[in-house]
Amino acid sequence: MKKITTTALGLSLALSFCFSNAGAQQVDLKPASLTPYQVAVTATDYKGKQAIALQMPKAPVNEKTLAVLKDIDFHNGTIEATISGQPMANSGEGARGFVGIAFRVAADTSKMELLYIRPTNGRANDQVRRNHSTQYVSMPGFPWEKLRKETPEKYEAYADMVPAEWTKVKIEVKDETAKLYVNGAAQPTLIVNDLKQGKDHRGSVGLWIGPGSLGHFTDLKVTKVD
């Protein structure tokens, strides 16, 4: 088993790879440990936790708005994190505090799988918005608009959450299947049985935010099983 444990700043990011004669590699997670794409990465203290903050300094040209962890090769396994998302003060009415975890991210970010949450939907009075609290998308070719139009309800689900507060997430990945667990629930909130990039695709892990959002990330733990 290959195991990676990450937390922000003063906490530690432990990368354990099965090299022929090498032991575990310990790395502190800090902005230098991430490669940003259309986002600004800063170290901060947020609600009692040392964390990484992500925001967009300008309007993105596409949905690849994330910071990718360096020197990680992930295929199957488990990703756990504590994340928080909220709309920026100057964001538009459609901002939801989009924040999530990308996995199997290609080196050039041309391909990736992504599970994210919309924190402002968690306790909305509109039931339809509640039903869109969690989301799966895949890049390229499968944005949320396409998936919602062609297969409504299949790639979204409800979970209780609050913007600007910590939300624990766990993602289990096995070949073509990914399961998203929220806030320690025993059962998954969302199950995806047909990951769009295929069962053999692999890559890094990324911290992702959507338009008009401020995201915070800490307590990231990645366990690789192959």
C-alpha cells in the first residue's frame, strides 16, 4: 500500500511511496508544494486550522481552476480532506462557494475527475438547490451543464453543509467508480459508477475552486492502493 498524508503548513504532508529501496518521504504542505492554475495560493490560519487558501485573482479562461500537488501519482485509493467554500464578497448571484477535490489529474491538466460541493445549497429553502449540493464532473467533455441536461440527478446529490464552515469529505476511487462521503457519514452521498476518463486513467490530486469562490483546505490524506 502507498500512503500519502497531507495537512497544511505546520501540520505535515507525508508521502509514502513503494520505491525499491526507499522509505517514506516527508514534505510540508505549503504554497511551494502546489502548482497553481488560474488560482492564487496562500498559507493561512482559518477557523482554528492551518490551511491553504485558494482564490481567483481574475476571471478564469476555463474550469481548470485548481492547485495540483506535486510528485503524486494517484490511481485507486482514498482521498480525505477538510474543506470550506464561500462566495467572494464581489461574486455574482450564481456563486455557490464551489470547492472540491480533483483526482487523476493529468500532468498538463488536460484530463481530470472532480467531486465538489456547493456549500450555499446545503440549507437553501429551495429543494431543487438542495439537490445540487454535491457534484461530479470530468474534464474534458463533461461539465456540470452537460451532465445535468443529459442525465439529470445522476451526478448530483444532497448533503447538509454550511458555507464558510469546515466540511469533511472522503472520496473512494476504484477503477471506474468513485464514492463521495460527507461529514463522516457511513454511507456515500454520491456514487459515480462510470468515471468518464476511464478506469486506467491516473494522475495527481488537486485542490479546486469554482467561479466567485474562496476555498480553504486542510487535513488532506491520500491512501493509494495500487
